[in-house]
Amino acid sequence: MPSTSNWLHRLEFEVWQVPGVSRAWRREFADGSYVLVTDPGGYDLPETGGPYSAMALTATDELRELQPLFSTTQDIYRWLRHCQRLTDGKLSPP
């Protein structure tokens, strides 16, 4: 598992997968909406040094926001703080 797991675990992400199809880091918020972080192709966990792709979805799996490319973990963290404002979720610094 890529070392991105350490900071993603601290932000309450879990590995989520559709067997034989894709894997992503997933964090669910109190309202049921969630965020997925993947590699740029969208089908696997990101490599340690990135790049990263992320998307926010509603509790009914409707796309709320897509961020096709982040180059650093700090970029993802800033975006997660933005997503937090859309939900009741809480984030702690990585």
C-alpha cells in the first residue's frame, strides 16, 4: 500500500474497492456524502509522490465536484477543507 496511507488514515480515509475494477481512498462525512482519492486514471490508489485525483459525491452517488489532478498532498488537504464546508465532517491536520 502506498505510504500516502499514513496521512489518509489520520484523516479517517479507508481503502475502498470494487473487486476486479478499482481501488480508492474513501472518506465518508456525517451526511453520507463522501470523497474518493485515486491515481489520475481513477482506478487505483495513488502513488506515494502523486499525482492524485479526487472527487466528492453525494450520499446518492451524484458527482458534487471533480478535481482531476493534484500534485501534492497539501493540495488535497486544502481541497478536503473545502469539502468539509459542504458537510458536517470534521478534519484534523495531517
